[in-house]
Amino acid sequence: MSKKPVHELKGIIVAMVTPLTPNGELDETTLKSHIKFLLENGVHGLFPCGSAGEGPKLTVDERKKMIDIVVAEADGKVPVIPGTGGITTDEAVRVTVYARDAGADAGLIVPPYYYHPSEKALYEHYETIAKRTDFPIVLYNIPSLAGYSLKPEFIARCIEGIPGIVAVKDSSYDMTKFEEILHFVGQKVSVLQGADTLILPSLLMGAKGAMVSDANVAPRLFVDIYEMFMRGDPKRAVEAQLKAVLLDRHLGYNDYVVSTKEALALIGRPVGPPRKPSYTISEEDKAQMKTILRKLGLLSM
């Protein structure tokens, strides 16, 4: 099989939700509709099977099915970067190889969670995945869910020593650490912001884009942050970012998977329930969310 060209990862890459039926199965019809909605609103990439997509709650077979559908529906229009990490190196290799053979553009590797490997073991983890898959990979720093942080110096060492790493997604919500990552590797790979509220500051510092989940609900708003910045229109970029901050306040205050799926239902694009265990959003929170969605022009009633 010939290798796909490596595309620079940039712009707004959506950390996609995973549509589920009421009984908790993958809803393929709604998934295809959601991908169409995102593409029609100009997003620059798709990231299925991440934390926003309940990746750790999906079986390996479900992740493979997600990858197949997203790659097919994207049809080469934008890069597809599925979450292909796992708690073991072998699992990460298997899913990454599957993504490669399915036609994805790169695999995003979450650090193994629950057990916290040493930096030596973690380096070997990434090195093994890169060698055994021969596929572009993206490092993912998400300390709130992995349970530990990838230090900027460690990220730099991985990129210096392991061929095939093409990008870093940082979801630390720590702008100082983000700037350090940019300092160490920003000239070598794409550095992508994972915090919806920090996209514009990150672009100003040299980030190539963002991989964010709130864009499921308001893709055009997030695309505007990036495109207005690239067009040299800071006023409109700031306006869009401030709206994104307002939206994020009401999607991130609860479990953001639950809140994002609820918001999509409210705007008439239901994607089904979160996979259990989860909770039901309160009526008070739902009323606040409706108010914000109306204010942002996403809800007419």
C-alpha cells in the first residue's frame, strides 16, 4: 500500500463526539450526518475517538468502525486524526496500524492512563508505536485525564529522537507550558491548542491551530477564530474567541461530553446519550445553556 502524503495539521480540528443510539450502540447514520455538518461549516480536520468522543468507553471494534466511517465521509477533504492510543503499547500499535490501513492521516496517542509510566517507559512506548506502525503520530498532553503531564522537555526529546511525530496537542490549559512547547518544537512540528478558550492567544504565539470539542456545537464560530486571524482581522478574531469563551463556560462546567451532547440536542442536532456511567444534566443547567445558545445565535426559540 502506498503511503499517504503527510499533511501539515493546522486550523480547527474537531474533537468529535460519538453519536450513540438510545441503547448505547454506535449510531452510524447520525455520525455521517454530523460529519457532513462539520465539513459544511468549514472545519479543517476531524479527530474521532478522543476524550470528547468517549474513546476510552468504546470497544476496539467500535473505534475501528468510527475510523472507517469518518475516513470514508471525509473523503480526503480534510485530514482525519483518530485517537489510537491505549493503556498498553500493544493496543496502541494495533489501533494505529488499523487507522493507517483505513486511510487516516495520523494517529493521536494519549499517554497511557491509570498506571503512570516513567519517562523512560513512556519514551519507549512512543518509540515502539512509531517503529511498528510507520505512520505519522501526534503526541497528546492531557494531564487532567491521563493523570500526569508530559513535560515540554520530554516532548522535545521525543520529537528529536523519534521519527514520525508530526504534531503535539496540548490540553494542559497552562499557557506558560504551551509557550514552552512552542519554544522547544514549534519550528519542527505543528503545535495545536486543546483548550477552546485559548485558541487565539495560541495562534498569536505561533500555534498552527487547535483540536477542540466545542466546535461540535458551533463549528463556524471556531473556524472564524482561525480564519479571521489568518486574514489579519484581529477585531473579528477576538469577537469570535470571546463568544467561544462564553460557550465553553456552559459546556465545560459539567462533564463536557454530557454538556456537548445536550447542547447539540438543544440546537436540533441530537447525537444520542453519553455512554454510561454518566449523569443527566439538571433542568437549571439546561435552562442556562439555552440562554447562552440563544445569545450566540445558535438557538432561535
